[in-house]
Amino acid sequence: MKIIKTIGLILLIATGQITYGQTNKEKALEIGNQAVKLEDDGEYEKAIKLFETAQRIDPDKVDYPYEIAYSYFQLKEYEKVISILENLTDHKDVEDVVYELLGNAYDNLGKADKAIEIYESGLKRYPKSGRLYLEMGIMQMGKKNYNKELAYYEKGIEVAPKFPSNYYRAAKIFCSSTEEVWGMIYGEIFMNLERNSERTAEISKLLFDTYKSEIKFTGENTVSVSFSKISILSANDLKEPGKIKLPFGVGIYEPTILISMLSEKSININSLDTIRSNFVNNYFMKGYNKTYPNILFAYQKQVKDAGHFEAYNHWILMKGDEDGFDKWLSTNKDKWDNFTKWFRENGLKINDNNKFYRAQY
């Protein structure tokens, strides 16, 4: 709701059907946009005054009181935030961000249980709100209920697959556990959703460091990988003896990495490019894409088939081996430029019908 929508107004201008009331809306919108700029510049008191003016002109629009509350939140005047937003929860145009900000205000006042109540109320109205599942996860983290925390993030990934923050938090949890396999997948999906932020750089380094810590050269000709410890088979997995479904981490992911190592003797950004390229080849050659379909690996194959996988891999892992990336880039500028141009137009497509979450396996 931070972006004030102007589509309806533009259409009205285009058709020349502006009435007196709609002219007022146009005036309010102009003032509101000025206020947003002040808000973005940290001029919250000035922004509030303009938003209040816009609200007086167009009292039915939910954006203006929300933005006033947002500015008060930045000023840490949480009681004012609550007094405004409590009156918005029944508004016909209310969105999930209202519940999120209201819950945040209660949490910052030390009223965690009330915050959870607000988030839960929001989820009843917006059961596919990734941001409200994120907030519920954060609240469970505060209560040290880490299993519940992760469950909320993964539910958010399932119901709102385009919302990046749940992938980010789930990846960090898994990469600090014994089940790094899921962190590797969630982390890379996150990077594709949120390409250029401090969090993107953080996850890039995390993925590289996890590869480096979980692939060990134990002898001159021996190597071990450890991205999972769970090797439990359920009754459903054993229903058809000829089609036993192995635990993905130890049964599919780790063996595929092992056979993708070839003659590699160390882990760096260039050797990981080779390993990851071999991984995609082996995953599809063995038909795992049919028994364990995965949107990330399918996208990796798409990038590879387009001739950009080397550059993509260096982008994914660049913050873990910056010297190695810089040396590679110095002799591969054309590959990088061609990749970034292609990447802008050919991102990972995620929607309700094309998504990944751990429970699928």
C-alpha cells in the first residue's frame, strides 16, 4: 500500500470523464504523492500533515490514514498508530499491510500476545498473506518456538510463493541446521526473487559458505558431502517396492552432488560452477526432474540451455568468493553482460502453479 495507485485516475483522464468528485480525488492524489516523497526522505511530520489534507479531501480512501499511521510508526508513536489502524480493519478496501503494521505497533509496545492476535485476525481475512505468516514466524522466534517459527515461514512460502522474505528466513535456519539441502534451495529461490539487496549478498555468501563447509575432501581421491541427515522412509514411500521414494536430501541431492564432482579437488567459485553444471545434467539425465520436480532445477536447466549458466553461477556465489568472481569477470565481461541482459527478461517464474516448498517431497 506504499504506492498510491493512479490507474483509475489515468483511465478517467483518458476518457475525459472527470466529475467534480473525481477532481477532488485527483487533487488528493497529487497531495498524497507529495507526501510519499517526504515520507521516503524521512520527513515524517511534514508527510503526516499532507496526508491529513489528502484524507480530508478524499476521506474514503484507505491509503491516506494508513500512510499517516506508517509515518507515526517511523516516529515510534505506536499508540497513535494503533488508534488509527484499529479503525481501518473493517474498511472495505483494507489490505494485509494494515494488520501487519498494527501488529508491529503492539509488538513494539511489548504486547506480543496482542500482536499475534492481530496477525491471526489478518490471516483469517487474508489466508494467503506471506507477510502475515512472516510476522507470525518472527513472533514465534521471540518465544523461542523455533519449530513453529519455521513452520510459519514455510507455510508463507507455500501460499505466497512470490513473497521473498519467508524464503530468506527459512534459508538461514536450514543452512545452520543439519538439513542444509532445503536452505540451498530456498536461498537460491530467494536470490532470484530479490536480486539486488543487502539480503541478496548475505544469502550469496551463505550458499557459498555452506557448499564449502559441507563438501569435504577427505583424501587424495575421496570426498564426502553432508547436506542432510534425515534418512527416514514413510509407509507411503514403501507402497510400491519398485518405486521407492527416497528421502530427497540423502537419497537424491547428496548422491547427485557426489557424482557431479568429477576431478574437482577444491571448492571455489569456479569449481562450484562446474559442480553445479554437472548437477543439472545428472539430475535430468537420471529422471529426477520427473520423480522430484523442482522449479529451481528446472530454471537452472533453462539458464544452462540458454548458454548463461556459468555467469549465473558466478552471480549466485559471488559474495562467497569475491576475488574469484573479480578474476573471472575480468576475462568474461561479454558473458556477464549477455547474461545480465538475458536475466532481466527471463527471470524465474513463480506462481501458484509453479512453486516449490519442502512439503512437496
